Amino acid sequence: MTLYKKHFGKKGEEIAADYLMDHDFEILEENFRSKFGELDIVAKKGNKLYFIEVKTRSNLKRGMPYEAVNKRKIHQIKKTATYFLLENDKYKDYKYVISVVSILIKDRAVDKLQFFENVDLW
């Protein structure tokens, strides 16, 4: 991965975190890593714990950003989230949600941001 892609992805995660906090989410973890993968953002709101994948693109050559979150990626998120829950048993009474923040950036500004709250039934 090039430095530009890392920086671009990090910028998307910052935009997503700001959006979530503006909508009353509490960010618990960012870039949680395990041997199963990475969770971009773990947040909570009410009695729900959100495992959030952030996808950021600068053009639509490969489709909308959210289209990159397929069944395989959701499976990886579930495995990583399960590991997170094993390390953090204080969240055992929460409902679990896998979400996606899709960000399209054009001319260094957010052109479109979409939040998909529940992309898979847990």
C-alpha cells in the first residue's frame, strides 16, 4: 500500500469518526488489530456496539466505496469483532451491529458520505 493510500484512508477514518461523534456515537477504539484483521472503528450508542468499516474513494472507477464491503469482508469483521468481545467482556449485554461509512472525496472535500447502520444480521 502506498503512503498516499494510507494517508487517504486515514483521512477517511477521521471524517467518519467526526461524523459518528456528531451523531452521538462514543468512539471506543480505532484501528483495533488482531490476527483476524482490523476494525476501523468500534463505537457505542445506547445499548448497541458498532463495528464500523470505513471505505473512502476519490473516484467511482471501481464503484461506490461501500461496494467494497462484500460477504468475505463482513466475515472477517465478525471474526475480528468476536476477538474484540473476548478481550472486552464488559460489552456482553450489548447488541452488536456491523456498519459501513462510505465516503467519496472530490477536490479535497467530502462529496458524499453515507452511513449504513446494519449491513449484516449478527
